[in-house]
Amino acid sequence: MRILCVSTPVGPLGSGLGGGVELTLRNLATALQQRGHAIQVIAPAGSVLPDVPLVEVPGVCQPFAQNQQREAAITMPAGNVLGRMWWEARRHPWDIAINLAYDWLPLYLTPFFDRPVVHLVSMGSLLAAIDTILAELLATHPHCIAMHTRAQAATFGEAIAQQVTVVGNGLDLNAYTFCEQPEPVLAWVGRIAPEKGLTDALTVARQTGYPLRIMGAIADRSYWQQVCQQFPEALGYYQGFLPTTEMQAQLRTCLALLVTPHWVEAFGNVVMEALACGVPVIAYASGGPAELVRHGETGWLVTPGDVAGLAMAVEQVRRIDRRRCRQQAEQEFSLTAFGQRLEQWLHQNLSTSQ
Ligand code: HBI
């Protein structure tokens, strides 16, 4: 198939501002290319995406959905890159288009195209306007929505959740090297923003005495300044936003990855990446991570918000066999497995559209 992928409008690919969607888009493109499909990506100007045909579109980036009020009206700034990317989409020959933005416009435009447009939704329910357009779209295009986990789909309510195709996620296992003997260091990886709960991980580091290796893009600078005031040691822990190769080189030698979301994490790409390196995951038992981590086998699940529980889990982490973590990644998150799930979803939409 000729597959067009239209990226998130919150920032260029490679900037880290798109968070998990950046990794998801790259892995989705690779997985489908490996199955012989032709991929074309449209993304904001300044995007970098190796080995995939890319069209960069200039324009004003979209405000983060998670910073909006739930009942907020849809806003699109003048000269918005979102609208321009979909104008660009009309100029390309494609059999099916995959939207990776968590935004109202591509969902609304779906019936206006004479070829199928499908949507891989990257976050849980955040905005009434998105929930509403999803339900309306599903009424006429029942297979066009995919999500990463059942827990994420559940946040939209039963009516939407039962019509959603759950495709998980996937990564290039060759890019992650297993580590048998860790250093006495904890890891935290993610966009540095309030909803990711970095301060809980820093508290655990203090309570257990282990340093915390922090990696990720600073998506909210004022929040980062607050964190550094409350935890001066955070500045020394921060490794920056690293490309996958460097990120996994830092992650793989850690004792455990702490996943401390203050929102419903749709999937948690970092969970997949840690397991691929053999790093056990200690996570709040909510959202995607609760569905991915095998409690007591590849990590520990802790009551959301229970920081003391996280610290106790760190003391138990040596009971986890790191090889089982790598094995889970090989079984569930390979590009082959992800590609099969994606292709099945795409074919479902191709056939219904003919
Ligand atoms: N907000 N408006 C908007 N659009 C997106 O595509 C978007 C977002 N916030 C976060 C985000 N995408 C990604 O970082 C997560 O989906 C992973």
C-alpha cells in the first residue's frame, strides 16, 4: 500500500516535543516499510526522520492538548501547521492516510477525503471536543480509530472503547542492547512536564539513596525550574534529550526505570524501551504501564501516588530476572508483531472503504 503518515503538530520530529508519538511514528514507518509498503510522512518544518520520505511543512505549532481545559473550545493559531499539513496531504497519491495528531481537525476532515483516513490516538481522554468528534466519526467509520492499550481506550468510555482497535506499540529491538549487570542508579525518562510526575521519582531517589538518571525534552521550562528549586540535585542528574542510541546506552545500565505518571499514560514507550534493555520497570498501576508490566516478573506495579511503595519496590528490584524483561520485549514489542497488528487494522479500513 501507499501509506501517508501525518505527524503531530506540536513540534518537529526529533525535537522531543512530540513525546512518544515521535518514536511511534518512526517505528510504525519502519514496521510497515519492512512489510513492503511505501511510506510518505508529512511533518512540521525542522523535522528529521532517517530513511523515510519526508515532506516538511512550515506553520505555527498547535498548543499541547494536555494544557487545555477539558471543556475548552478547539483553537488553531493563525497559520497553523496542522491545517497546512492536511492541505499538503491532498497533493499526494496515497491509498490510506494515518493521522498521528491528537487534534480535532484531522478527525473532522476524515469524511471529506475520497480515500480512507485512519487515526492512531496517542493519549487518553483529555478534551470533550475530541471525545465528541471521535464518537461522531466512529458512527460512520467504525474501524478508523486505533489506540495503544485497552486502559487508554477505557478512558474514553465504553461506547468508544469497544469500537477502538488496540495495536500496542513496537520498537526496533536491534537498537536496544541487553545489560545483565546494572549500576546502582535509577532511571526516569520522559517529557519534562507536570503530568509526568518527575518529582515523585526524585523523592524515591532521596529515600533510597540511589542517583536518578533523568532523560527527556524539557517541554515545560517553568515546571523544570520549580523541580530544580525543590530538588537541586536534579540539575546534576539531567542528561538532556538524547537520541535513541544514546538514551538506551544510559538507560540499559540502570537498576530500574521509574514510571510516575500523574495522568493516564496511554502506553509508555519508555516501558517498552527499558524492557528491551533488560531494565525492570517500577510503575504506578494505572494506564498503559499497568497493562504492560508483568508484576513480580518484569517489574513492580505500585498504587498510583504511593511514593513510599515505589521506594519499597526499588529495594525488591533485584528479585526481577533482567532476562525476562528482554524476553517480554521480544515477544510483545517487536517491529514484526507491531507491523502485523497495524497492517490488519489498515486492511480493515481499506476493505470497508471500497
Ligand atoms: N497536543 N494538540 C496536541 N496534538 C498532539 O498531537 C499532541 C499533543 N500533546 C502531546 C502529544 N501530542 C504527544 O506528546 C503525546 O501524544 C505522546
